[in-house]
Amino acid sequence: MLFDELSEKKAIPQDKLEYYVAMRQRATFERALANLTIANDAQGAKRQIYLDYAEEVFKELQAQLQDRQHPHIQPLFEQNPFPLIEEESLFWLAQTYAKGNKDGEAAKILTDMRDRYQHLNITKGYYLARTMEELGNIAMRKGDFQTALQSFKAAEEANRGKVLSTHQKLDLWIRESLCYRELKQFDDAILILSKVINDDAVSDLRLKAMYLRAETYELQKRPELARKQLESMVKKGGLWAKKAQEKLNKEYFND
């Protein structure tokens, strides 16, 4: 690689070295992320190939960052004990594992990240919020809804600076509501769904929350409230309105 050759020959001016090191790390990260993006849009063997590519490159970058004594890496950690490039690459490596059905490997990385945030007394931030969210998703897939709920609440707490997008925030609330529902805490589930529905965002997730609230009313044996919720959805149009109409036809208008 040209950078390595020039570096070994000390042909890069010292005052420019930090910039080029950062550029090299960023290029490696973007290459891995591009492979992950392709994998997300692919199917079958092609998907697995690009997941493997992404994993390989993310791990390559992590190997570079682990060499804390390297003259190119050491200054990075002198400025920040948990540099952004390391946060990003660790999180997306965990995502790569999760998308490849390797929840165990993903959970190990995310748990290590969580512990590191705690050690550094970092209590808010985008990647902290996403780390806790993904730990919650893994717990949900395992059927551990109490742990998942705790993780989602920790993600919400880390979002105090409003670092998550509106879509991510609403999706997080919906996941919290699903945990409450699985724990049979239906009132809490409805309360969270109402927060989503009453948010002023322009998002289909608000309609999804309405549908889920109708389902939760049904679980509470409150069919009239469920029916009214579904009927109000039908007027709004779109995918969730169609699902509401189908549910009404099947479960309420079939007599």
C-alpha cells in the first residue's frame, strides 16, 4: 500500500501524518461499510459473501487500532480513550455478525462496548444508544424481554442529547412496547404506543403503533376500543391502513 511504503521511508511530512492516518482508517471503514450495505440488499450466497467481506475488513481495521504502541495509532488514543473510528468499526462489526446470525459474537462486542462506556463514565451519545438498542434486539430474539426492556430504556437514556433520528426514536419506543406486551404489562405497552402515536413526526411508525395498540386492546379483552382504533386507521391510507382493513374484515365484519 502506498501509504505504508511512504510511511516506512518517512516520506510523509510529520505535520501531515495524522491527517493521512485518519484518511486511511476512514477509507478502510468505508470499504467495510460498503460491503455491509451490499449484503443488506443481496440474497442467498451473495449476501453471505459480502457479509464475509465486511467482517474481514472491519476486523482488519480493529487489528490496526489494537496496536496501541504503533506510532500511527498511539496519538489517536492520547486525544480520546474511545475514538470515534473505533466506536464505529466495533458497532458495525457487531451489526455484521448479527446480520449473519452470529448473535453470540455480536453480543460479546456490544457488551464490551457497554462496559467500556461505563468505565469511561460516558452516559450519552449516538453509539452508546445504538449499542444498548442492539443488545436489546439480541435479547428480544432470545425471548428475554425483561433484559431487552432494560437495554431499550438504557438506549433511551443515552439519547438525552437527541442523537438518534426520529425514526430510530419511534422504533425504539415500539420495541419497548412489544417487550411490555410480551411481559403482559399491557397498560405500559399502550402508554408507550400512545407516545409514538402522539409524536408530531411524519412517520409510518405512528400508524404501526396504532395497529399494535389495537392488538394490545384485544389482548386486554377490549374489542370495541380495538375496533375503533382500526377504523380510524383505515381513513389514513397506506400499508398499515390496508392491514387494518384486512383485520377488520377478518375479525370484526365476518358475521
